Amino acid sequence: MARKRKKNKKGAGKKANRFTAATAELHELYELSVQNVETEIDFVDQTFRELRGRHAASLREDFCGTGNTSVEWIRRRPTNTAVGLDIDQPTMDWGLENRISRLSPAERDRVRLLNCNVLEPVDEGKGVDCVLAMNFSYWLFRTRPEMLAYYKAVRESLKPDGIFFLDHYGGSEAMVEQEEIREIEADDGASFDYVWDQDCYYPITSEVDCRIHFRFTDGSELKNAFAYTWRLWGLKEIQDLLEDAGFSKVTVYWEGDSEDDDDDEGNGIFLPEERGENCPAYVSYIVAER
């Protein structure tokens, strides 16, 4: 996709490359390639404060995986708490060992990763200021009844003035069967190629088979490291479903254009927008107020 919210991480200089198919850790590769938790939490924190006139304190990260976003939230303020929900225990175990363990004891006391279906959140995941569903993981719900049930469960989990944050990608290129390759560089200068593979799109069902591959400088490759079958939900479809679920206000935050006319990337600034620009590829945020 031509326009992205995610940014590559850059190191100070090239060193001996530690990334190979035999030695690389999949979860680290994913975090470096797909996530930018600092930028994501910046948006959530600022938007909540603008809409509610106070800082959010409690956050729930749905489809949390390694809990990387929850860790970033905990580090922002000593009053912040986070709960991550996921059904993949091995991935959460890796996050506990490699991400949560790096927090101070006081910080670790303020975050929990729980094996839980987001359709039936446990009590610890209720009564929160914010719920996040990022990296399009909620698209695993491929029918309207499933998605509506999820949105209703989220709404009931929020405080009366709580806010639900989602991201979305779309545009004509989202339906094109293609590979996009980006070089990713870690903070220590080690690098690899991230391959986003839109393998197959089914126009009747709006389903898309997506794959993530990783290629390394030694010529090795991790093919189909991650695989997803999603429904490619339209932006208006999601807004309508959120309203049907009872959210009082749903706003799309659209990314502005780069000042460089030759740059297909956005400027990283997301503002409320009613109609949007007809881009071949875009990433936006959806903000649903309880």
C-alpha cells in the first residue's frame, strides 16, 4: 500500500546482520515491521484528552499479541493501567518474557495479559477508558452479526465517557493481488525485508488472504510467517455497525498529505474528516465514543 502510518525504525549505522531465517524471532520481526506503538499511543492519548478534557488512565488492548502497545501505555504515566486480551497464549507468553519482564516491578503490577475471547471479555477488561483494536486484527470477524456482537461487547466494556479506537486501511489497491516489499532496520542497524503479500481477493465475499514473509541478507527467507484471512470491511460499513452497536458518535481521522508533491506517503497527522480523499491506498483511524 502506498500510504502508511507505520514507519521504519532506523539505527545509528550498519553492523553485522543478526537477522537470518534460522536466528530471527518472529514476534520481534512483526513488531519492527508492522507496529509503531509510540505513534499509536500518541494519537490515542492526545485524542482522548481533546475529546474528554482529561488524560485516559485505563486501556484495554484487544488482539494484544505480545502486549507491545500495553507496555508503551504503561510507560507513559505512573497512573496508567493496561489489560491485553488475546486467545494465543504462546504469543502472550513471549510478550511476558521479552516485553513485560523489561518493565520495573511497579510497572509490571499495572499490566495484565489475559487469555480471553474479546467477544466475552473478563471483568478485568471492563470499565476502562479506552479499548484499542489495531493492525486490522478485528477483521477476522467476517460477518455482520459477529462484528456487531464485538462492537456491542466493546461498548459495554467502556466507562460512560470511554472511547473505542480502531485503525482501517482501504483504497483500490487494498483489493489488488500484489506484494509490497520494505526494508526494515532495527535500532542496532540490523536489517531485513518485510513482504506484505495480498495473496488473493474474493470479490463476492470481500475476503482477502494476506501473508507476511521475511527475507534476509544471507538469502534465507521465512515464507508465510503470518497468514490471515480477513474480510475487507468498507469504512462506511464499519461506521454504520458502530452506530448500530449504540456508540453515540463515530469519527474518521484522516491522514494529511505530505508537503513533498512527489511523496506518496502521508504526513503522519490525522484529523477529523467527513469525506476523505480518493486515494489508491490509505490508513485511517476510527474513533467511536460511547
